[in-house]
Amino acid sequence: MADLNRELKEYLSRNNESKENLLPTNIKDLKLPKLSSWFVPNGSAKSANDEETGASPTATQASSSWFSSTKSESLFPSLGRKQRIMGFILCVVMGIICFSLSALYAPLLLLKARKFALLFTLGSLFSLLSFSFLWGPVNHLKHLFSSERLMFTSVYLMSLMGTLYSALSLQSTALTSVAAVIQV
């Protein structure tokens, strides 16, 4: 038994000498990863420019966040961050309600096609409006009408307007159904 204990101590001492410590022995040796923020466009909490100037990360995040870019807009410049998020959540909830109500009319699609199309279109409009609250209406429109999204946005908005016009003004179930199919 004593021989086994001695062999174990020799083995452990031999392994300790041949290998480096895999885990840091001090907390100071431990390197923490830099956490990025969702609201900083480049994804880093502190940029190289801030390290030169000595600016704090919170000042950088406040100046380059999504919220500061919406403050520069001429439409709704006085809305605060909390108001924008509440508007976003309200529009998303209203969109979900409209989509849910339109889903209830799905089994009766042949009989109530205009009601289904109106509720589905309102759900789509609330969804679009929610991101306008979050990003700001001008930034959101710039994003929607960028060169790579121009064709999709144009067709989608025309189908929304066509659905509303044919359902409310013309009250034509056939035209409403065609516009709703294009919308989907």
C-alpha cells in the first residue's frame, strides 16, 4: 500500500513538472471576453478610436446606437427610447391580433374573402409600422426603398393598396382575392 502511495506521488509530481497549468492560478490572469452590444452598429463595445481618445464605452454606445440615429430625424424627433419601444410593441401586438382574426376567417375564405383580406392587410400594415417606430420612419423608408429591396417593396405596397381599394371602395370579392394572393 505504501508502495502504491509513493508511485502515485511520483506520477503526479512528474506530470506537474512536464505540463503548464491549464487553468490560471490568479484571477488577474483570467482574460474576460469583451461583450458586444446589440445597439452598437459595428458590434464592439469599444472601438479603436475610443481607446485613443479615452472615451468611455457607454458614451460611444450612446452616440452610435440605433436610438441616436433616430433622434436626428425630422419626423418624431421628440419620441424617447421607451416611447419608441412601446410603439413598436403596440404595433406588433395589433399586427398579431389582426393576423389571428384573419386566420379565423381562413375556413370561410370563399364566403368572407374581403374580411379576411382586410384583416390580413391591416396586420401587414401594423407590422411595417412597428419597424418605423423602432428605426424611425425616414430610416425605415430608406431601408425599404434601397436598391436591392426596391422591386419587392413596390410590388408589396401596391398589393396592399390594391387590396384595400378593391375591398373598401370597389367591394369586389374577386379583385380583393387577386390582390390578397399577390400580397401573400
